[in-house]
Amino acid sequence: MTGRKWVRASLLAMGITGCGGGPADDTPSSGGVGGGGYGSASSSGGQAGAGATGGSGGGTAGASSSGGASGACSRFVVSTVEHAFGPGQNTGQTLFPSPILGPPKGGGAEQGSMDVVSLGNGGHVTVAFGTTRIVDAPGPDFIVFENAFFAGGDPAAPFAELGTVEVSADGESFTAFPCTALTAPYGSCAGWHPVFANAEDNEVDPLDPAVAGGDAFDLADLGMTEARFVRITDRADQEGMNGVFDLDAVGVVHASCP
């Protein structure tokens, strides 16, 4: 990527661990959503247990960088299932998958994050969240964080590096959010909204779509009720250094845990 001022180069040397403290279980499965309801998007986290909508079972933890007090309900990427990098830009690939685990480290409206992995032209990655399931509830259900920014601070001029987002409940059959736009606004593509949440620099809630930044997605738009896997694919038709998707993080806004 050209024209960016990388101000946190030391972050690439840090290993970013997943949010959940328990073992990850990313085996493709077509099982249903576990018991419990939906937790709140609170930056301070919360206790796992019965969900806000009642019922016994796992419930969901608050939206914290540690995945909740029990550590059993990760709200961010725990592991990658598979990937294939494309040619061109290769930022962060030698540290893969560390930079995309855990919460985002956004650079704000006018600067992209360094804590990313470039997918390369046409490259892709499939991520998982341990036993956590993304479930459909009112509003966006998950957020994909890239390192887009507004050129000159102008929201009408996003520096975009577009990617197509797909979701799957079983890790085998994926459904895509359409991403075909060639000019802004880019609709349901990922990679065109700046990221404001940064777990190291501020207290912006990374799971509140109203303030976190990034590109938010609603399972209802695809007629789906749940997903466990998210795949992001760089738009192969967008070429050059400024056309490669740089993944920072993926956050689960509406979660259900075993």
C-alpha cells in the first residue's frame, strides 16, 4: 500500500492471542445455535451464563477483548481454517495469523493500521471463532475490520481496498454478500470504512457498529440465522498496491455460545 504513514511498526512483532481462554473448536459443524441469549456490547466484558433473552445454557459474554470473564465465548478470531495468499503486497504474511487474531487496532479516519495481513491480489482467508456462533439479531451481526481511511479526511473519498465477505454455518457451504461496486459507496463490500476502535489506544467499543468503524454485516441480508465461519476474498479486479485487502480483525456483534 502506498501513501500511508505506518506509525505502529512495532506491533507487527507482537503475538496477538485470541480472545477466548478455552480451547478452540473450529471443526466444521452444522449443529444448531446453543442455549442462552445475546449479551450486550460492553467494552468491559461480562459474565457468561444465561442470555439477556432468558433460557439456560452458555449465553454470551460481553464484548470485551478477552471474550468475557469465562474466556469461553470469543468474540474475535481465534483461528484460521484455510487461506491462500495472492501475488503482490505481502504485509504481515510472515506473522500470519497473529495480526488478525483478537480485536482491531484501528488508525482512525485518516490513517490505516499496521496490524494487518495483506491477502494479496485475489487471495483469501477463512476465519473461525472457536465454539462461538454468529447469530442473526436486530442490526449488524458481525464487523470486518480492514485499514481503509478517508483521503484528506473526506468521507466522500475513501481509500478503499475491497474484499468479498462470505459466511458459512458448516465450513463447507458459503454464501456471499454481493461486492461488485466499482465506485464509492461500495455497498456490502468490506474494506472501505476506517476503523476507530483500537484495543491499545482507546476505549471505543470494537463491537458497537455505531462507533467501532469497519464494515458491518447482517446475516438477515442473506436470509441466514447463524454462521460459524467467515471468508474474506480480495477483489481480484482491483489491482496494484492500493488494490489489496489488508485484514485487521473480525468481531462478532451478536453471538451464541455452547
